[in-house]
Amino acid sequence: MIVSVHIADVGLLQVPGLLRKRPGPAEVPGLSYAEPVLTAPLGGGLFPRPQPRRVGLIAAWDDDGALDGFLAGHPVAERLSGGWHVRLEPLRVFGSWSGMPGLPTRERPVDDDEPVVALTLGRLRLGRARPFLISAAPAEHDAVEDPAVISSTGLARPPHLVSTFSIWRSAAAMREYAFGKDGAHQAAVRADRARPFHHESAFIRFRPYASQGSWDGRDPLGTI
């Protein structure tokens, strides 16, 4: 299995249609999961403000050939083609995600100085929305301010799916943020363990191995 994340600026009138047109395995060979999402900057306060013309897609595939086929001819791929996407090899999951069975629970080898991507996914319990936002905001702020973060964004499909996507300059720096210090991230983890924010959740680490296009005028992985 591989995963792709797509981010694109589209016409304002196209956004509702893209959010409704979730690609499915029955119509896209080799696709196992797809989630069209809105985007919002991380670290912007308690209630992130969506970017009205920007959309994203999180998808899981059998292999690169399946993703190639989608990119070559699917209408959703055509509408996202002016943006950026990245191909991701799963390295480790904490938690689980029903749409992506088989993610590795034991760490696959990665060098400390390799770039990595972190993707968090949660199906939010609506009664826990406010405590979640209160815990998440300082953790997101710390991540955005970390000099090892190259690019990041929040992703969401209201009212339930909440997600974050971040590209880290090195695996060592990402581990230091997540586990190496008792800061806002660890406080959020403890709050979730005490009383879960989500019906299901996953923190997934990836190796980015190919990217294409432009996100805010550049390919963030092209700067490494």
C-alpha cells in the first residue's frame, strides 16, 4: 500500500462538487480509500479558518500504477492537477484507521536525517470537539514554529474528520517534537488517553519518495 496527499487551489464554485465527488474503489482500480477535504492553516488559533478555494485529497492505493491511472484520467485528478501531490511509503502507525488496514505497527527503517511526513487522522466525537481544539491548538502552534517543519496544513471534512499534514526536514526532528520533550503535544496525547477525543484515530509516519507540482508556489520537498 502507498498513500497520496493532494493539495490544490481551485475555483470557489468547484469546491462543493469536489467534496461531494469522493472517488471510490468501484470506479478507480487499485484505490482502497479516498477522503476529499478542506484545508486550513495550522497554528492559527482555537478555531482554524478554512481556505475557501483550497481543497485536498487523502487517498490509499495498492501501488504506484493505481495512482498513475487515477492521475491520467479521473475527473477529480484533472481538477486537482494544478496543485501539488506527494507519494508516501508508510513507516509506522500509532493507533489505527479503518480505511487503511495493514499500516505497519512496527517501525520500518528510516535514517535520522531523512525527510518524513506526519499525517494525523481522527473521527471526532462531537461532544469532545471543544476540548480537542483547546488541546490541539498549542501543539499545532509548536509544530508550525519548529524550524524543522517545511510545510504543514490542517485538513478536515466536517463535521467528523480532522487531520493534520506536515513535512519534516528529518525523522530525528519529528521524533523530538512528538516524543522527545514534555510539551504541548505530549499534553494533548495525555488528554486524549484520559478521555478520547475521537471514535478512531491514527498518527502515521511516512517516507515521501516522489512529489509533483506546486504548493504555495513551490514543491516543498524540492527544497531538501
